[in-house]
Amino acid sequence: MKKLLIIKTGSSDQHVINKCGDCDVRIAQCIGIPYDDVRVISVYENAVPILPDDIAGIIITGSPSMVTDLEPWGVATAQWLKQVVKKNIPVLGICFGHQLLAHTFGGSVDYHEQGEEKGEVEIHLTEEGKKDSLLGVLPEHFSAYASHFQTVTKLPKDTTILAKNDFESTHALRYKENVWGVQFHPECIGDLFCNTHEHQTYGVALLKRFYELAMNNTTKEISNEYKAAVQ
């Protein structure tokens, strides 16, 4: 069975880890899969990003680092992503991961002119977002946890805005057919981050849907390979 690859670009605060696990643990919990079904590469610890043969989808986590710092591990991960997206593997970037994708594809990232967006925020889908295969599982208006100083200031070519609010005009983007980024944190679950059951549900629904799309994409690829072999 194919696995989920998490590119870990940073770690949560220790008190968060003690209470509900680091970001990679929470992502697996939200999706509802055993942690053994996840491969994790901690690029922020200078682990070299690779793409094992058994990967169905990739999630790039958030980070306390800034994309504009251009740290060597971030630059290396961006170069790796340029090759990975050619392989038709679904990718989801979260916060820093979302911004790193924009930077990788030719967009720009910088500090938000209004400062930090932090806490539970209200977000709404665009018309394209309502029709999107990933973001479309969310209601038109939903709440989510956000925590970021930087933002995508210039969109890469052929990028579609899927969700926004009054503070952040690029809360969710589709960069390629199956490459998405969300500025908010769908993996932030439990009363450590918010007290609303709905918030938890939205993040869980989004991550479950991504995993479903990744696994279905794998099934489709296997099916196409089988058809080619028997023709």
C-alpha cells in the first residue's frame, strides 16, 4: 500500500507537542491513519528530501522559519519540489509549505503589510474554491486556525485563488492540477488551538479529502499501467 510523505519544515512548540503531538503526528491523526503509514523527512534538520517509490501524496508542513530566509534546507527542498511536481503526485503545502510552493513556482513571498494573523479566523471560498476537488469539501464560510507573519505577495503564473478573508487574500491556492497550498493550519486540532467542534471537523475533512485524492490518484495510475500492459 502506498504511503503519505510528510516534508517536515519545522517543529511545534514543546508544550504543543506534549499535549497533542507534533505537526506530523497531528496530520496522521486527522486523516485517521496509523503513524506507520507515514514517511517523514525532517528537512529543517538538514535531512535530504527524497521521493521513495511507495508515496501516494506529499504534505509540506508549517515552520517557525521564514521562506525569505532562504536557508539551505529550504532552497534544497524547493529544488526538489520542482522535480516532484512533474511526477503527478498530489502535494499539499501548509502555511510555510504553502508559501514555499509559491516561491518554487515563481511567485513572491514577504512579510504581510498588516503584520501577524493569529488565532481562529473566518475564511470563505471563492467561486473556484467551491468547485475545487479538495477545497470544495469545505462549507462556503468556515473557521480555521492561522499563525503567520509572511504571505504570498505575488502569485505564480496560472495559480488559482480558492479561499480568502479580509486579512489574507491567498488563504488557499491551487498551483497545479493536484498541487495545493493553504495558509491556515488544518492539522491544528483540540482545545489547545480552538474550542469549536466545527473547526476540528473542517481541518479533518480537508486532510482526509487530500489523502483520498492521493490514494485515488495512485489507483488510477495503477489502472492505467495495467491497461497499457494488456493492450
